[in-house]
Amino acid sequence: MAPSRVNPRPRRAAKAAPPTNEAKSTLHRHVVDAAYMKQPAHLRTRQARVDAGKALRVTCPRESQAGFKPAPDRPDPIDLLIASSEGRIEHLIPIRYGRMLASPFAFFRGAAAIMACDLSDTPATGLGVQACGDAHLANFGAFATPERRIVFDINDFDETFPAPWEWDLKRLAASFVIASRNNQHKPADCRAAAAAVVTSYADKLRELAAMPTLDAWYSYLDYEQLVETTADLELKRRRKKVLDKALQRNSAAEFTNLGHIDGGQPRIKDAPPLIYHANDLQDPQFEAQLRENIIRYRDSLPVERRVLLDRYEVADVAIKVVGVGSVGTMCGIVLMFAAEHDPLFLQVKEARDSVLAPYVDYPAFASNSERVVLGQRLMQAASDVFLGHLVSVVGKHLYVRQLRDVKVKPLIEIFTPQNMLDFARNTAWALARAHARSGDAAVISGYIGKGTAFADAIAEFALDYADQNERDHAAMVAAVRAGRIDVETE
């Protein structure tokens, strides 16, 4: 089932001339496809691929990536925001806007559609990767692999799509400037954090490019080792404490937090408006639809994981509001049991069109939920054993994963400038490792080089885009005051 497309602005036509300092570029199908094609014979050696990357500096100078100026025909950001809310659960949309209204940083987290539009007007080398699509710093964290290692990686793939590698890097760098400003850091510290993203990304790409292909593919970031390299001793102590607590968390503990026994039956606790049982869950047809949806989800799992899933039976289902950008989409939790005192919580999330899709000419996936799952499996070092997808009986594109599995999220709001530098290194390493799976680490690192030219350019972009984000947030405040959009604060 091919997903429908709602383009907030027309896709741009191909430009005849290569990008220069003033010209802008757009990615086209032959460019994205190259990310999944074998290298030509004359580019099989590492040095040849590095040289090919260096050659791209002629058609897309690194300095041309510096700074950001909104396009003359830039759409109204509030129009884009409203368009991105179409099809969401109506009464939850004001909660989404209320969360975004809190600060420019909160706004940025929910404004991936706005930035995707802006990124489509920026210079690009023409190298495609499987992009995250929403690579801001809060979408990175630690979690347990099926082998029970604790790894640090990207943990949100709702917007994943084949796209230019620069787009993820620019969004990540901008998020560090915006988060640093939110923490009242000095301008020099904000810039340093953005530059650290780029230099760490390039360092990891060079390391991966020099490794045997299988070693690079199997590489991962051990979170406990990253904790040991934390420069701030107080933050290092806190991270160890949080990790120890997370390692003790299991499904039974989650049931204590989210579930209870009601009339002798295990149920999910209502905590409206963030967790609640929808009225249609009482519909006699719902149970039949649920059974069919589970069959469809089960079919997307590898055979050995179907055996694992079959040990559980559904006990309850509820709606759960999550995140910022996801608020208003269909998100739920499923409580299952294999036996007494043996629960499992699965999270079910709606997958909508990627915010990158209107700006990249690439064939549609079979469903948006398949797009999310395939992107996650390609980019992550290891994915959840229950990760799967389906198109529901009523036509919703849904993907499924465990609700929590030893997950550790950063407490960004307390970061000092040094903490930001540490986290910039970690997130950039994770992004480089993810990009290297579908792109060519040697070519990209060859383009970036070992100097500071590209880091300086992206840092300038990040600073300018942080200014633009503040203007967009101010536009949202004005829209709320004018009654153009309704908000609900929590």
C-alpha cells in the first residue's frame, strides 16, 4: 500500500549548473540511488574514494555550506506547522502546540517539517545516505540490545528517509546551538558545541573508512565506555547512577508504574490526557480488529521472533501521548502477559509521511511503517527484537517496539558547556556510524577533510539557523495570541 503524499511546497526542478557559493542544490533520484549502489571499479580503493570526496569541493565548496538565509519564497512556518498537524487526533493537537510553545528549544524539537523545507534550499554534495530526518540531540540515548549490551545510538526514526548526509548533520549541529542557548551558555560555547559535532563526525568517519567493511558494520558505541570518558566528574557519577537504575528496570517494574489490577484483571492505568482508554476500544468489532492487526504485525517479524511473540497474550490497550513531534499521531501501548508476573509492554506508533519526502525524489516505500522499520534496522547498531510494522485494518501505518528496554535519556537542560562538548562527540559518533552503513565513509570524510573549513561552515549555519528558529518560535507565540492556533499546556 503506497503512502499518500501531501507536499507543503512543490518539489523543485533539477538545476543545470552545479552548486556554487551562491547557488543552491536539490537532491534527485540518481543521487539517492547512488547511496545503495556498488562503487565503480576505479573507486574501490580507499584512497580513490577519499580523492573522489575531495573532488566534490569543486562543485560544492565547503564554504558554500556556511550560514543560512531563508529563501525569498520561504513558506510561512505556521502554515507548515498547521499542515503537519493534518490527520492527527484533533483534541491532542493543542497539547503538541503547548509543548512547542514552551521555548525555542521545545519548538525546534517539533519543527522538523519546517527545517526539512529550509534544508532543501541549502547546498549539498549530492551524496545520499539513509538519513534520520530528525537528528536533534534529544533523539540520541542509550538502550539495551538483544544481546543485553548497553549501546548509545539514535533512538527516533519517524522521519527516516534517503537524503543528503548534510541534512542530518546540520540539524544536529543547530540543535546543539539551540540547546546551549536554552541553557544560557555564552555565544562562543554555543559555536564550539556545533563545531564539535562536525569534527567528531569527521573523525569517526575516517576511523570507519579505514576499518574492514564487516568490522565497520558491526561497530557500536558502548555506553559504559562513553560514560567513562565523561570529562565532568559530577556528570560521570550521575550517569553511572542513572545507568545502574535503568539496568534494574524490567517489565515487572514497568507494570508497577503503568499498570494495576482492576477487578482481578491487569489493566493499564488511566492518566488523562496523556494515557487513556479510547471509547472505541469498547466497540465489539475492536477485539476482532486487534486480533487481525496482531497477525499483520507478527508477519513482519523474523520467524524466530514470532515464536517469542506467541508466548504472550494481550491484556489491555490504551492511548499514550509521547514526545513533541509525535503528539496527535496514533500512539498506544499494549500490555501483554506470558504468565503471571511476566508482563510485556509494546509501544505502537503511527508512521506518517517523512518530512524529507517532499524534497527528495525517491520511490515510495510499501508503507510508512515499513520505511521507519527498515530505516531503523539499517541505521542502528542493534534494534529491538519486537521491532515490526503493519498497515492496520483501518489503514493506519503503524510500527511496534518495546515501550522501554533499559533506556537512558540525556537530561540536556542541566548540561554545562563541557557537558555539551562531551555529548556533541557522542551524538556525532553515533550519526557517523549510522551514515556509514548506507553511505560511503571514505568519500564523505574526503570531502570534509582534516582541517576546520567544513566545521566552521556548519557552525555558522547552526548559529544562523538558531536565529531563524527563534524567529519561528516568536511567530508561533504571535499565532497563539491572535487565536490562529489553540494550545493546551500541561
